Amino acid sequence: MAIYIPIRGVPLGNEIEKTNMNSIVSEANTKLVKTIKNYEVLKSSFGRSTSQWMESNMSMSAQTPLRNIRHLLARIERSYQACKESEYKLKKLHIRKQIKKRDINKEEDDLKKEIIRVEIEEIEHKINSAMYYFEGAVKKIQHNYDCIQQIMDSNNYKTFDEIDFEKEEEEYHIKTAMNQSVRCVRQTGRIDAGNQEYLEQCGINPGVAQANIAGYLIIEGKQMQDGDYDKTTGRLYDFLERFYQEFKGLSKKRLEKLGVKNGFMEDVMYKTTDEDKKTLLE
């Protein structure tokens, strides 16, 4: 019997006839057609490499807003490039389809016309497949940008530029170094060599950092013994904030020891222009 494979976006009357397979009964063929139709519907729920939950909870791990925005912008850039590649691919496919339609009108041989019709159906299938991934990239861009807007609103940022980002960098690195060090102390009882170096680069004595972490973990343990459980990361983040407030500015002192009096040069940084501000505020 004949097997017909439906193509997304093409009426079932324009089937592609495949090799006869007598072992497949008509019921099985009908089931196959239904299965492929259902597959086309179900796969529309995906079409992207990660879920919104993963992007929101597992990708945004920085303790400072502009670092998270920077990360989200990098993800948008990757998705935007994927969109542009899909856009160019779709444009070429549509042009090829028009060429095939032109060719079929000129062709006199009936069998060659059938070949061209099959080639048009193949192009339509490729267009539908490309749209699936194009739509997935668009969804990622919109979700990531929505997260950026929420971060800006939560931190009262109307606009920002490279200067704002650089001013926030010490906070990001101190909190990141300490967050990683807390994990080390929980697991092994001491800060590992890599995070000791990281703390030193922030101008912080690793021994002092470990003493602070030990004190925090003792308080946390006592609170849990007393039944005062914090199921969230709230107290950890509060501890990181207190530590940052106490030790901020030490990276500059470390640089001075190394002979660099000013590692912050605004004249080579990007500054938001009035036109940029107007665009962002629209």
C-alpha cells in the first residue's frame, strides 16, 4: 500500500507518495499521519535550548544588577544572531520558491513539472522548520529583555552606561568570591586556593574572610538547632551584603601597593548619550 507523509503547511491533498510497504495496513498509515500532525502541535511548546525558569533562576546568579543585565544582554546577542541567520535563510528559501513557481510555468514536460512541485513542497517544509527555530529565538529575546526591564525597575535604573557598570564591579567580585568561599567552607571546612587568590585580588585577607564565614555558619547552625530555619538564601545574601559593606574599597588599596593609583579611567569608558537615553526611556 502507499504511505503518505503530510507536510506542515501543505494540504494533505498534495501528499508525497512513498514506496509501497505491504506490511503496513491502512490503520497504521492513518495513525502515522495523526502522529505526525500531533508532533507538529506538541513541538511548538519547545523550540528553544532552555526554559524561562532556567534562564531566570540558573543563568542569573550574580549578586549585582548590572552583572545580571550584562549576562542577559549576552544571551540576547546570541539569540539575535540566531534570528538574523534564520531571517536570511527564510528570505533565500522564499526567493527559491518563487523561482520554482516561475520555472513550473515555463516547463512543458509533465513529469518535470511534478519534480518542480515536489521541490516547492520541500522548500515549504524547510520554511516551516526554519520558522520553528526563529520563533524560539524570538521568545528567548523577549523573555531576557523583560527580565532586564524588571531588574532596572527594581533598582531604579532609568538608564546606565559603562561607568555605572565599572562602579559596581568591586561589589560583584567581593560577593562572588565570598559566596564561593562559603560553599568551600561548608564542604571542606576551609577556603580553597583558587578562592583565596580571588579574595586577595579583591584586596581581602583570606584568613579574615574565613573567620567571618566561620562565624556566619556558627550562627546559622545555632538558628537551625533552635528551629529557626531559613529555607531561602535570604540570610546568606544579607551576610554577603554586610561583608561587602565592611570590606569595600580594599581592592583600590591593593592596587596602590602594586603601584597603580588609579585603575578607574572614565575618559576611555562609554557614556550614555542623550539620544541613547531618549531611546531607552521610550
